[in-house]
Amino acid sequence: MGNVKISFPASFPDMSISMPASFPMDEFRKFGKAAVTFFPRALTTPEALDRQQRRLQSDWAWQAVRDRYRLCSECNDEFKVLCDLEETSQVGELQYEQERCIYTFFMGGLSVFESFAFCLYFLGEALKPADFPLVRTPKELC
């Protein structure tokens, strides 16, 4: 299906999964490398521990962008195959599968943007904490 396998150094978050060739992997990786520089590496104080949690949230959201993109690509490929099939003896089964692909594609696509916004929110807090006061009081985020 045109997927490429890309491996990253061990010091970088686990990124060794197959991605569609259309995924902007170079830009994705550059963003991730740039973003981690705004978060602490060592856990030396309670504040650093809290900042490390925020970094983890940002990292996970950033990686979710990649995962949701792959989900959309796989649904796209599956939908194309389903559109070429003829209805079987089970009336409605093909239509169900097509609708499932469409729904998953659009929910995954929406989640790409939601995950990236979540990542940017935590990155914004790392850059300008005063502009993102709710990050420090997670109860208010819920």
C-alpha cells in the first residue's frame, strides 16, 4: 500500500512504525525534535516532575497525530477495496463495512487535529506558562 518503514534513534520516542508514503515524516520528526527541547529531561524537583508529566502528554499527543493519520490512510485503502466488491448474499453487510470505513476515516481525521491541538497546548505552556494557567491545575481541564 505504499508504506515506508522509518527507524529513529533509541534516544527519540518510539517512531519505528510503517507509515503511508504521503505522511510528512520529515516535518513530523523535525517538529518532535524541536518540541522536546522546551521540556526538562531530569526529574530533580516536584516542579520538574510535573513538567515531565506535561512533556509526556505532549509527546503522546504528538505521536497520536501519526497514529490517527495512519488509521485514515488504512480506512481509505479499505474503502476503495470495498467499493469494488459486489454485494454478497448478506444484504447490507457491504454497506455496513463501507459506512464503518467512512465513519472511522472521519473520526480519525478529526482526531489528527484534536491530538495536534492538545500537543500544541502543552508546548505553548512550556514556552509561555503564564499564558496557559489551566495546565498547572488539571482539575479545571476536565
